[in-house]
Amino acid sequence: MTSWQIVRAVAGAFILLSLALGIPGSPLFMSHWWLAFTAFVGANLLQSAFTRWCLMETILRKLGAKPGC
């Protein structure tokens, strides 16, 4: 997988997990505060779309992940 594919896979997993932990109807519900984490991930994805810079992708490249196009 390339670095951008890893970033999107991790972001998707984080969003789904935080929704499962933050929505009262979920059997995994812990606290409404998990929805703040969902917003944080979404804001970072939006920011990276406009600036073309993502900290996680930079870290993954330094760890040896292949850059993607």
C-alpha cells in the first residue's frame, strides 16, 4: 500500500470506531466525546485536501511507506 492509501484506511477506521463509541444507540457506546475525535479526523482530511500536506503521510513516508500519486 502507498502512504496515501494507508492514511485513508486509517482515517476511515478511526471515523467508524469513534462513531461506534460516540453514538448512544451503538452497543459500544462509551461517551459523546468520541464524536469530537470524529470531527478532528474529518477536519484533518479537509485540511489536507486544501493544503496537500498531511502529517501522518509525512510520518509514514519517513517510516518507509511508498509515496503514492
